[in-house]
Amino acid sequence: MKNEIDAQYEYMEKVNKINTGKNLKYAIYTMGCQLNENDSEKICGMLENMGYSKTEEVASADFVIFNTCCVRENAEDKLFGKIGEMKRQKEERGTILAIGGCMMQEKHIVDKLHKSYPFVDIIFGTHTMHKLPEDIYHILERKNKIEDVIDIDGEIYEGLPIKRNDATKASVTIMYGCNNFCTYCIVPYVRGRERSRKPSDILKEIESLASEGYKEITLLGQNVNSYDGGNGYKFSDLLRDVNKIEGIEKIRFVSPHPKDFKDDVIDAICECDKVSKIIHLPLQSGSSNVLKVMNRRYTKEQYLDLVEKMKKKIPNVVFSTDIIVGFPGETEEDFEDTLDVVRKVNFEQVFMFIYSRRVGTPADKMENQVPEEIKHERFDRLKALVESQIEENNKKYIGTIQKVLVEGRSKNNIDMLTGRTDSNKVVIFEGKEEWINQVIDIKIVSEHMWYLKGEIL
């Protein structure tokens, strides 16, 4: 797909010439997951190649872009609210307004934009993000509205510029799309079927990041452990190859699927010293009945057996997870099964969500929707259990020595440095500026609900 990207670089150059000397600013709103954040870094890279510089002051932006997510219902409300706020700015400043990402793959959303927000200049989908320079050029030259959305699975395009948000940690997408079709999830419909990047392209990107001084890499995909690099090259092979790259200190990955967590991946995690020993293992529900309706293709017992297998094979392994509360048909007994799994696994982190109906998914059409008050009551019970476990788990860190990658100044206290343990616990501590982007030993001296406090040895 080299020719397509070459063409986009030509459009970047054309737009840059149009923008020369104008000191134009752009602002970007990113909604959703780490994959969206990675896409936004590429969008920022393209915009800066076209002569725009980033601003956090939206009111002073000449170009505003929304990179949308459609996993949660409230994302729609948030988007439409923000777009409504932009109308006056567009009228007064002539700000160019673009909306892209997953939500633009949903026809009812695009229809609503055309009907209620006709002042939006560019609409683009997940499979046409790389054509943003071309779209911007046509807006500047022809002043006509552009809708650039395709319903077929997109191609993988290499070589787009990227503007990283961080100088220490970087995310690298290894695959796009999903084949699982969980009944609550819209992702396969908006991101398409699974497409894996070539191993050589992934490794080349990570080697480049290592040469630039990046220390931590997170491998991204909707279902990373179904990665297929061709010729029998699997996710476990990729982990081993990334582990060999000099300069990289820590490797993380999200998100795997329990049904695809095979022994070769477990062995690779165990044997690769740089691979984090916190494993994100999405549960979604602890009820085998609910899991079946969700089309997750594993049972409560199989999930717990997998956890036990990993605990036996991988020293000091801990787990994080995702849980949906109030899926259609979830009974009190089903919810108790979820609480039972949480008690048994003792997760280090739990990302909890109240079930949200998504138009276009099978679950949206199910008649046995759980009443909102019951969803919220169950969510509160799960939250209380999880927080009690976190409080207890944090105590085990006190007095231990943790290797921490220093990420920078704490956002809540600029006098303190911050970093994360291998198990992804936030640690704050006093230290020198020159320790940023270094891996250092920290002694944990106290624990708090959402962070640990440490001292330099």
C-alpha cells in the first residue's frame, strides 16, 4: 500500500504550502480505548506535517478533530454535546471541524450528523483515517463537505507519521479488527475483521522507538493473542522477538481473549524477562450462562482453570480484568457467580462497566434487559468488593523493592515523580529530574487506594 501513503504525503505537502506562514492550530478530542489513542497519535502526526501545531485551547484552534468511540452509549451524548458547542466557534473563526473513528462507521450516527449538525466539514471512518490529508486538501481548495467512510474491511497502511504523546512509553498496534462477535460489542462491525501487521513492520517500529529512547512498549489489538503473522508466526513468537530488542525494558499487551490463551503464550510470558507479569484477562461475567449468551466461548470453570494454570507456570503473576454488570438476562445468581470469580482470582485491577445497549448488536434486541436500578445496585456491590481487595492487595507492597520506570512528574503533585510497578501500580516518590525515563529501584513505604508511595534506595 506504499503508493497510497506516498499520495497522502503529497497531499500533506500541498496543505503545508497552503498553510505556510499562517501559524494554524489544531485541537483533538480522543474518546475510547488505547487503539483510538494510537490512531490519534497518527492523526496528530499527519496534522503537524501539514503545518498545524497542537493546542489545548480549543477556542483558539483553526482545526478541531474528534476521534470517536462507540463502545459506550454516553460517548454519543458526549460527542453531540461537544459538536454543538463548536457551532459558534465555526461561525466566528471558520474553524474546520472533522469527526472520525469508530462511531462514524455507524449509519444512524452519520445520518444524525447530516441532519442536526450540517456544519461538520469532514466525516471519516476507521478504514479511511489515512486519507485525512487528502480530505483536508479538498476542504481547503473546494470548500465542499466530505464524507469518507467505507463499510468493507480496511487495509493495513504502514508509514504514516506519528506524534507520540509520551517520551517514555509507546503503544504499537499489531492487529486491527475482531472476529469474535460478542453479542454486546459493536467493534467487529466498525473495525472490521482481524488483520495482522507483518512481524517485520512491527519489529522495525519498536526498534526505531528503542533507538529514540523509549523504554516501555504496549502491544495493542482487539484480541492480541489471535495475532497471525503468517507462516506459523504467532503472538508468542512476537513476544519473544520484542523481548530481544535492546533498549526496551518493559513489554505489556492488551487485550487478549481467554479462549485464545494457549500454552505457547503462557510459556513466552514466563520466559521473557521484559514481559510484564500482570495479565489483562477480560472476564466480562462470572456466569457460564451469561458468558454463553455473550458468545464469549468459555465457561466460568474454564476461566478459573486458565488462571490457575498461569499462577502455577508464571512466578508472581497477577491479573486485571474487565467486567460488565447487568447484561440482558443476568440474574442475581449470575451476578453472584461474578462476585465469586472476583473473590477467587483476587484481581489487581478491575475495569467495571454497567451494560450499555449498542444499536446494531444482538444484545440490544434482547427483551430481558436488566432494570437500571438493579444494574447500579449490583455495580455498587462489585465496586465495594473490588476496592476492599485493592486495599488488602496494596498492603503486600509495603517494604518491598519494586523496579519502576520513571515516567515524569506526578500530575497531582509536581514535586513528586511518578512511575509504575511491573504490576501496573502507580508509585509516587521524591526524586531528581534526570531519573525520568530510567528504571530504578524503589522501596514502597506506604499504600493508598489508587497509588503507592515509595523512596529511592
